[in-house]
Amino acid sequence: MTAPSQPHPIWLARHLPSAHASTTRITGGEFSTWSLTYDAVGLGPGAQANSELIELAQRCTVLCSPLPRAVETAMLAGCTDPVTAPMLARTTRPDLHVPYLRLRPKTWRALTRVAWQCGWAPAIASHTETLVRAHQAAAPLAALAAYSELLVIGHNYFNTLIGDSLQRRGWTGPSKPTTRHGRANAYHPPPQYAAPWLEPSA
């Protein structure tokens, strides 16, 4: 297959809401279990793709994270056989066992991300390693976009890292993709007509 002279847009979308949502205050240890359950379950009852996501799934090549909530989002959008890519999985957060502290899962997610960004990453990929993964994910996406428009269904923070890597390659789009479930933002290729769009400039 011969690639066209100009690549197509890449749409970064966040999955629809998970079935595992809670505002109950829990400990750091309980949050570790909560996170495992969050990754294991799919979408909440009544989840429905919006018209934009459905239209994108019809015209784009669809890739998604292998986690159930991303795969089910792709299927609800009308893609019965999405390409799952482990490189698109969400970022992993470290455990924070703080005695007697009980917080909502949303708060624990923010705290563990800050700790992780500051270097606390026991037994998981570090923030630096995850930045490398996002950079490595952006490269094949940019290459695939030479053949068709892409809809990438993934996760909030990792989508941000992919978007940043695309921008460093000269692509244009929002500095941070939408955090709204089931919504997408477009990243447009640089105005070039040869292979340099595939690699970041020096």
C-alpha cells in the first residue's frame, strides 16, 4: 500500500464512564484494590456513545486500550472489532499507604499521580518510563495516519502524554485532550509532504 503525500488527523478520545464509580471515602490500601477492580470492569449501565464518537468510528481506523472500558466504548461506537494496543493502556499509579487517612477515590488518584510524578514508583513504571512509552506510542500512530484517519480510544492522562508527543513532532491540537468521557479531540499533521512527520524534529 502506498501512503498518500499527507497524513490524516488523529483523534484522541477518552472512554465512556466506568461501572466502577464511587464517592465513598477509602484508605490508601483500599484504593489499591479499588484500582484493580476499576481496570477489570467495563462500562456502567446505560452507557451510550454520542453521535460524534459514532461518526468518527464509522470513518476512522479504530485503536483502543486493551482495558474493558475502552474496548466496550469502541464497540458502543459501532466498531465491532477494534484494534487493541497495550501501548495505549492507562498510566499505573503507586500505592500510598497512609494510616488512618480516608479519601474519595478521585482524591487518591490525584495524590498518587503527584507522588508518581515526583519519583515515587515502587514496582511500577516510573513517570520517565511512561513518557518514553507515550513517545513510542505516538510514532506508530503518526505512521498509521499516513493511510487513514485514526480514532484512538484511551485514558485521560496517557492521552495527554500522547498528544504532547504528537505536538513535539509538529502536529497541532489542544495542549491537553478533553477529560470528558466519550469525547475526542483532533490532532492535525504538520504541513509537510514527505516522511519527516514521522519523527520529532531535533
